[in-house]
Amino acid sequence: MLAVALTGLVGAAVYFFVWGKWGPPAAITPVGKEVDRQYQLTLAITGAIFILAQLGLAFAVLRYRGSGRGAHYSHGNNKLEFLWTFATTVIFLGLGLLGYKAWGAVRLTPASPGAIPIEVTTSQFVYNFRYTGPDGRFGMTDPKLISPSTGNPLGLDPNDPAGRDDIVVPTLTVPVGREIDLLIRSQDVIHSVFVRELRLQQDAVPGLTVPLHFTADKIGTYDIVCTQLCGLGHSRMHSYLNVVSESDYESFLKRQEQLLRQAGGR
Ligand SMILES: [Cu+2]
């Protein structure tokens, strides 16, 4: 019975992975595709070991059932223990080193000089995205000036001319095929920025500006969610990443600049 149950378990596990119905949506960045390749490799190696180990156990249960012999005491086998510890170390370290390209490259290297800087500020329970405006510079902010109800959620300092053209919006719009340099901040507790299609998940930590860069290669609208339990409204903390064509991006910026002028600037 146990041997049959184990074999059934292995069959069901393999079936669900091969079926792939609950897999993630397709990646939209070169790094995302790298993460997927790395994940598939890890899954293939650990999956093969899982199948062999469980089927081996089922075989042993079946083969040695009811033989009437008592169990015999063993001191273990040094050679075998060395072998599987060594194999585990090689696989673990090997996958870790291979994963550098997928995980580390995006975090341990800075964005290229031509990347578009966009600041993400998280707070309970919203995202605010800031663009530099035509001057290419972010204006100064002051925590004392933070006032979402009067339209200054980031606390932009009106005396700093660099901040007068800064665009602040609740959703992230980026041009396709261009590198984006996200600068992630938090005003209160630890939040996070997670976009499944980018295969990126990064905490927003109060007091830090965490950079994260990506180049999306597929036009579309994707969910941005907070994956840190940040308070009662955590489940509502949500925004969108709009990947648009270069010309749509230009008109988005134009429109925002126009709105800012209509509002009389800051
Ligand atoms: Cu949050």
C-alpha cells in the first residue's frame, strides 16, 4: 500500500509541474527570462532527485516487505555519507553560482548611464512614482512638507526650482525597450515592489533608497503589488506598470507637464 501511495504521489507531483496551469505569466525582461531558465534548471535537478529518491523508497518497501527478518543495526557508511554530502554541496554551490547572472547581475550592477530614473515612494498603502520632468533632476523633499490631502504626498519643497517640473503619479508608465532605473523608497514601514512579469521583488525600506533596474520588452499593463505585510490596508496596496511605445511615453509626459502647468505649478 505504501509503495503504491508513494508512486502515486510522485506521479501526481510530476503531472502538476508538467501541466503548468498554475505557472507564472511570461517574463517581459531579459533578466526575467534568465530567472526562468535558472528556475527550470533547479527544478529539473531537484525534481530528478525527488523522483529517484521516492521511487527508490517505494521499491525498497515493496521488495523487502514481510521478509520476517529483524532490522539490523548499522554504524553508517562513511564513503556513502561523504559522497552524498559532497554531491549536495556541489549542486547547492553550483546552482548558487550559476544563479548569479539571474539574481545578482540586476542588483549588484548599477543601471547604465542612459537609464530613465524614476523614483518609487511607498507609504501606507499607496505607491507614488516621480519623474524628473524636462530638467532631468529630482527636486528636494522634506518630510515636514508631506501632505497627501493637499496634493504633495512626497513633501516636495516648493523653494527648490528642480522640483517645480517633477511629475508625481500613482501608476508607473515606462517606454518599451528602454532601461528604467527605479529608486525605491518608503515613508513609513517596510513595503515592497513586486511585478511578476519582471521577476523582480524588492523591499522598500525607510531611510534607504534601493536602486533596481530593468528593461521591459513587451507592451502591456502589469500589476504592481506590495508583498510585505505592511498594515491593515496591505491587501489594497496595488498599482500598475504600463509598458508603452516610445511615442505613447512622450505623450504621457507631455500630458502630465500640461496638467502641472494648468494646476499652476508648485
Ligand atoms: Cu505595503
